Amino acid sequence: MSRVWTAMRAATGALLLASLFATASPAQEDVAAAKTKPDLTPGRGFKLYEGDKGALTFSLYTYIRYLNQRGLDDTYTDPSGRTRTLDQRDDLQLQKAMLYFKGWLGRPQFRYLAYVWTSNTSQGQGAQVVVAGNLTYRFNEHIEVGGGIGGYPSTRSTRGTWPHWAKQDNRTIADEYFRASYSSGIWASGDLTDDLHYHAMLGNNLSQLGVDAGQLDAGMNTYSGALWWTAGGFGDSEGNGDFEGHETIATSLGAALTGSRESRQNQPGVEDPENTQIRISNGTGIFQIGAFGDSLAIEEADYHMSAFDGAVKYRGYALEGEYYVRWVDNLKWVDLRSGGGSVPTEDFFDHGFQLQASVMAMPKKLMLYGFTSKIFGEYGEPWEAGGGLNYYPFETRILRFNPEIIYVDESPVGYLSYPLLVGAKGPVFMANIELFF
């Protein structure tokens, strides 16, 4: 109970801070009184140059996070039966900063994006600073092609909805566990009809952040494709929650399929930003040496994952869910001893779901939300539940204050830029201030 009380006190302090935002009204009143309001469209940025041959815009995404993990159990038992101590955090970080430089060259259809992506919590790790980007060409509304660093459309959260989530820059444990990540590759996207959209990508591996070219296997072994239908004014990349305030029922249904041949050599570091690892449901990385016996290791494996999502929004209310199915098979085992022996398993199978519900308690101003997710696996069935609020002082998604509390039971995922730890059990509290212009 003392841990829960600690989390509740932290949440109370965050709500007091939110009240300061709400009472700091003179500047807001000045803006409202102005004859013309500034453009506060998220991601619009500042236009640095525009001419006959091109344009350049600068944009910034950043947030400050207070994270309190002290309500978690101090230890957990790992799959080998050993008791491990959790390295709990109670700190304030400039969690992330992303500097975007984007525009077009030659003609508006040919667009470029370059960005610098830093994760302050991962200072000292291999991919603490990422410099990346991509090039795209839009032929028409039916097809746009691109190449460079991109996100696989493996789940709804990697389908262009970020950062307009109800949860602030952290996925549910089920989404985090099953999804693919970001890699170098080529892709195509567009609208098959006004209501039917697609995105398909072919890339190097599931996650190239923290992986150099020498670690990659020969061949582009990863593919991902998504198809989704929208109706009632539901945008093709609309985020969580009915911030838009749909006056008619708006719906979305989607499906995605992702596959990859992965090897132990091409895996990112366990703490790299936006890291994704193939794990089993007790949190063990399948390529970890000794995970299934002192002398056994998996050298290569096939990853297959399908996701099915649906959402409905109406007058500030939203209900959104996703179901995941994953197979890991065609395992190549190696015995580190000279002798042979039987292998523990031929494949792994998991499935799970997430569910999020939200309401705009004050239109364009205050969102309340709750969520839950669960994984059904052969090595455990972890779950979580929680909730939070989003306060938008400018009545736009450009700035928000977000306190959130999560209760997790044996988290199968975790790294420094994610609010949970592998093996975590108990409450976690965080409060974020996010800016995106």
C-alpha cells in the first residue's frame, strides 16, 4: 500500500501543476482577443525559405518527463529462477528532442525530410543520437513512393498516428511487444479509394536503430503492409481520442501483416531508443545467449505478425482496440559446446490485445482516457491497466500536459526511454509536458 500511496501523492502533485496551467489565463485571453490567431497546427513549423525551386521548414518535437517507478516491486524472478533487482527510477528528464528539416525541391511532389533525434535518457548508449531522413515522390493521391529511414506499418501506432496518441509517446505493453520498428527501406502508400488506404514497406531488418551496416544480413528480409478503411470523416492517419469532435459517427478498420528473417547478429542494443526486440512473454529476448540453456542459443528465426485494429469516435467519445497474433518459427539453434543435443522448442506463438477509451471532458481542452492490454503467451500472461488526462492550454495539439498512472503485472518489455522495466510489477506514475510545432 505504501507504494500505491507514493504514486497517488505524485499524481496529486501533477494535478496541482495542471491547475497552474489552467489558471495562467492572461496570455490565453490576449491570444483570444487578437484579431488574428497564430497558426498553431502541430508539425507545421516555421518556414525558413520558399522560392520557385524549393522550400525549407523547421519543426521541433520535444517533451519533459517526470517518471516515478518506486511503486514497483523491488525484485522479480527471471526465467532461469534467479532473483533480480529492478533498477527503479525517480527522475526528471528532457526525454526526447527531434529537430525536423523538411520541404520540397524542383517541384512540390518531390519532398525531403531530414531530422536529428535524441533521447536524453539513453546518453551513453549506441543510438543516443540518430541523424536520419527520407525522400518521397507523390505521383497522385493513389501512390507516393519513398526511400530512407521509415516505420513499418505493423500496428496502428506505426501507421502515421504518432504523436497524436492518448498516451504520451509510450505504447501499451501489447503494442510494444508485438510491433516492428524503424529501418532503412523503400515504401509505397496512398488511397485506393477515398475511404480505403494502404502502406507497404520493404526493409533491412525489424529495427535498424543501433545496428550498423556490417551487422545486417545480405538481403532485404523484412516486409510490412497495412490496409485500412475509414468512414464518417475519420482521417487516414488520425490519432487516438476524438480531439476533432466528430459530429457524425466516424469509424476505422484496419489490418497489417509483417514478416522478417532475423538473426542474433542484426539485433539492436537493448537500451537503444525506440528499440524493438523479439521476446517471449516473460521478457526474455530470444537471441539472448543461454536463455534456453547454458550452452544453447538461437542464431536465426522467422518473425510473422498480424494486427487487426478498429476505432469509433463520436462527439468527443472514442473507443479503440487492436488484436495481435505472432509466430516465431524456423529456428536455427546452435549448441555452444562441441556436442549436440535436443532443442527446447521448434517455435513460439503469442497473441494479445489492447483497448483504449477516452472522452473530451472539455472540447479541445481536456481529454480523460483509460487503457488496458494483455499478452497470452507460452511463458506468461502479462497485463496492464491505467489512465491519465491530456490538458491542451492552447486548444490545439501543439502543447499538452499529460499525467498518467500505469499498473503492470510482470512487464515483458522495457528500456530506458520506455516508462516500464522488464519484469516490473506494480504502479508507475509519470507526468509529461509535450511540445510539437
